[in-house]
Amino acid sequence: MNFQIIGTGSSHPACSKTNDDLAKLVETSDEWITTRTGIKSRYVSTGETLTDLACEAAEHALENAATAAQELDLIICATIRGDYFTPSLACIVQQKIGASCPAFDINAACPGFIYALDVAAGYFARKTVKKVLIVAAEMMTKMVDWNDRSTCVLFGDGAGATVLAEGDSLLSIKLTAQGGTDLLNIPNVNGNSPFCDCPKNDPYLFMNGPEVYKFAVAAMERDVKEVVEMAGLTLEDISYVLPHQANLRIIDTGRKKLKIPKEKVLVNIEQHGNISSACIPTLLDELNRKSFFKRGDILALCAFGGGLTTGACILKW
Ligand code: ACO
């Protein structure tokens, strides 16, 4: 016994910025961003808080699941950084949507949603929950340096949510971590302790793009193969792959290595850019609302990101 997804939701800020808009801020072009990443535009907060996005996604998911907030037994938020260090984003969402269950955040960067599914699966296995809300929400535009063209063009803001109920949808799941700060990090701000001689730092995202690129392609191929095998399936059994939306070239290269036809690999990177942990649940919601998936479809989810972490799983829709 684990879970099934009974509702999905998502939310993004009202303002979308195109590559041409960004070319007015940093030395870049629509041509460079499109050919290197597949991104054409991304949603950016002009005042919406992460809490606003997370709550809207949560409410959409609850409505889609025909579930009242009071029915929830657990709320898990995946986020790199909430609006507050404490309370957690999950606690704030719990209060705003009118739930009364335990709530906590997990930080596993881009695979955060898949990490949260694994945590939720444990609760379902122990039979201590019947309904769980997962919200993955990120405000990446507040963490990138808007003077750094190599990173600011890649990211966007948004939130994706799912409501889980008892079921047998999760066929396999795999998480990894290869800890280190050298390839990707977002430093915390140093405080103002009069006793610490800490240097003043810039709390912006640093990424060694080419190295993370290689890691990501290898992870996608390795993890999808492994979760397919763990589920007792073959790659041909996959109906659709929902990969982390970091870069269309990573997705395409990984897909070719797995020999999966293009039409089976789902993307929305063109309009959203990389919204870290919110990528996969947002994609899931956009397609679910179009009734894209059929009952029994086999979905492979895979993601990679800061940590470095990876997560992949097979879900039966
Ligand atoms: N516009 C124009 N030129 C640019 C830009 C830009 N926005 N950004 C970089 N360049 C230049 C560089 O300065 C460099 O110029 P040079 O050759 O004169 O030195 C050139 O373009 C090539 O730069 P690279 O970094 O080698 O470009 P690359 O083809 O690797 O693409 C990218 C960069 C898109 C970042 C790619 O490496 C990538 O997608 N990496 C993986 C990112 C990822 O998956 N992240 C996931 C985790 S995110 C998270 O966890 C929060």
C-alpha cells in the first residue's frame, strides 16, 4: 500500500518575461537562450510571495481532488527557500488553507517533489495517513544574481501541488545525493553578529553549468533505467517521461540515450524555464487539467539539482 494522486494544482506569478525582455538587462539574446536551453519565457514575481503561489496551487489541488483542507493528515512542502526560515512554508500553507494536520518542509532542490513523494509513501506504508498534500514551490528569481547572464535567464517562479490518497500508484522510487557545494550552491546570508568576522557574501545562486549538465544527462539515463527495472518493467512500457525542466538539451540528450521517442517526453520549459522542485508537479497539473493521461498510463518522473541530488520514480496513473 502506498498512494495514488487524486488531485493536482499549480500557480505562477501574473508577469511573464520573454528572452527579449531579459536581453534588455544582460548581454544575451533570444537566439542564445532558445538554442542553449529551449526557454522562451518565464514567470517572475512582481510582488507575489512564495506563500501566495504555494497556497493557490494547494487550493487548486484540493478542489481538483474534491478534498477539504480539514481532511488532510499531512502537508509536505518542497522548497529551497520559504518566505521564512521559520515557520516552514508548509506550516504557513496549513494555516492559510484551513488545515490542522502536521506540516513540514523538505529541501532537496529540484528533485524535492520526488523526495516528498518518497517521504509520503512511508507515511502511507505505516498507515498513519489517508490524505496528504504535497506542494513544491520556488521563487528562483529572488535567488539568482540578475547581473549574471549565465544563470538569471534559466529560472522562473511557480508552485505545483498534488493531493495523495491511499492506493498503489507508486511502483518504484529512487533517490540519490552526492553532497558538495562546488558545482551548485546558494549561500545563506551572514548575520550581523558582532562576534563573527564573517566576510560579507552575495546570497546568489552559483552554478558550474557545463559540469551540472553532464551530471544531469548521466543521472537521467541511469535513474530512469533503474526505476523501470525496479518496477519490473521495460523502457517500452513507459507511457510518458516527465523530466525536470532544466534544459531542453539535457532532456533531449537523456531521451536519446534511453531511446525513448520524443512524443513520450513531456515538456513545458518553453513557458516556465526552470522552477526547480515545482517543475514536475506543474507539468503534471497542466496535463492533468487537459485530461491528457489515461488510467493505467505508466509515468516516469526524474529530476536532478542542487545537492547534488537526484530522484526518479514510476507511477501508474
Ligand atoms: N547569453 C549569451 N551568452 C551566454 C549566456 C547568456 N545568457 N550565458 C553564458 N553565455 C556564454 C558564456 O559566457 C560562454 O562564453 P565564452 O565561450 O565566451 O566563455 C558561452 O556562452 C558558453 O557558456 P557555457 O556555460 O559553456 O554554455 P552551455 O552550453 O554549457 O550552456 C547552461 C549553459 C545552459 C547553463 C548549461 O550548461 C546547463 O543547462 N547546465 C545545467 C543546468 C542545470 O541542469 N541545472 C539544474 C539544477 S538547478 C538547481 O538545482 C537550482
